[in-house]
Amino acid sequence: MTPSWEPLWPYRAVLAVDARNFSAHNSTGMQQVNAVIQQVLAQALSAVGLSARWEQRAFPQHTGDGYVAGMDPEVLPGLVGCFPDALSQVLHDYRRHNPGQPALQLRVSIHVGPLPPTGLGVPMVETHRLLDHDALRDLLARANPELTNTAVVISQRVHEDVFRSGLATGGTLPAHYARSLAKVKTFEQPAWLHVPGLDWGLADPAIFETADAGTQQSASQPSSRTPSEAQAQASSPAPAAVSFTQNGDGNVQGQHQHFNGFGGLR
């Protein structure tokens, strides 16, 4: 008798977004924000040539304070590369055209994995765990909402698939993403953070590393520190503040943001 087996579900790139401070709106405002989120997503994806793919998205659904849908995994280089800058630009444009509205800031999560047509499965859960990563939330919480409107997290699998492929990403480099360790409930996996216009080389990378994460460097971005250097850094006290400068796409920007110690981002 032939052994019984089941075919794997199709791989899907999962794109999820959440709006910061969504609960501050009343019911009418929440409906308006959710409609705006879908609008800016469509505009940003159209700007990077993914409009037709977006129209064919799988298991689309709003999540109250956000939106989630599946796309063909072959679009991942565009989602990881061009899309964050395009989304930031669209949000800046929306801000200029609606000066009386509160600034809209979005957290974005990108993951990939086998999912059924319903979208219910482990990769979907992991996508939302990444979206709840404290470091991602803290980036927008600390940012000036008129200057920084987008913060992105991608999974380790997405990072490897995109950047190890050598495919064009619209000029986006691995260095545009900073490694972090996402810990949400029982979920714990490496993740990669990106803020459009930010040079992570101007920020202390220790802010985003933990002792565990430091020993799990991705092969696509090996650590240049020796074990003794890493140990010395781990044992040294946190600096009072770490600052960096950001240049964004929506306007010509000069921004100094300060991470006071290591407590906020982990």
C-alpha cells in the first residue's frame, strides 16, 4: 500500500501592518484610519510595480488597527527592498495633503511560509509576533511622527532568501537592516529591523543585540567582533545615550534621536 502523505501548502509572503496609537481614536476615527491604511498600502505597492500582484492577494483581512494579506513569495525582493521607502513617501504625501489629521505611523512585518487558502497557520502567527516585537514598537514610539512614519521588521527566513539570492532589491542593502532578537510570548527568533532613511552604522548595534542574539549571527552578516571584544562589550555599562542622524525620503530631514541606555530596545 502506498504511504499516505499530503502536499505542502503554497508558500506565501505575508505582509502585515499596524497603526501606532490606534486605540486613541474613537470608533469613527478607527474606521477612517483602517481605510487610509488600505489606501496607502495600495499606493505604495503600485509605486514599486506590485499593483497587479496586490489585487490578487490571498486571505486579505483588516485586523482592526491594521491589515494583513498574502502574496506570491517571488515579490519578496520588492517588499523588502523598494516597498518601505515607497510606503514612507506615500505616508508623507498623505500627511501634507491632510494637515489637520494626526500623523499616521505604521509598523510593517514581512514573513514567508506555507499557508492554506484561509491564511491560518504558524507563519501567520509568527508574522504577528514579529509585528509585536518591542524593538519595532520602540522605534516609532521614540521617533518624531512628522519625520519617521514607517518601521519594518522581516523574519530571518525572509532576510536570507532575499539577500542571499543576489537579486536586485531596488538599491536596498543588507546593511539597511539591523539584526535583533524578537521575543513575544513563547515566540523567540532572530529578526531584522529597517527604518527608511536610517543608517544603522550611526547607531550602537548593541542596542538591538542580546547575549543570545550575539552568538547567533547570520551567515549573511557575520560579526566582526572577537569573543573577547563581545564579552567586554556585554560586561561594560550602557552609555547614557546613543544618538544617530536620519535622512528620510518624505522631506529633507535632519533628525537626532536618542536611545537612553539599552532598556528600551532589546
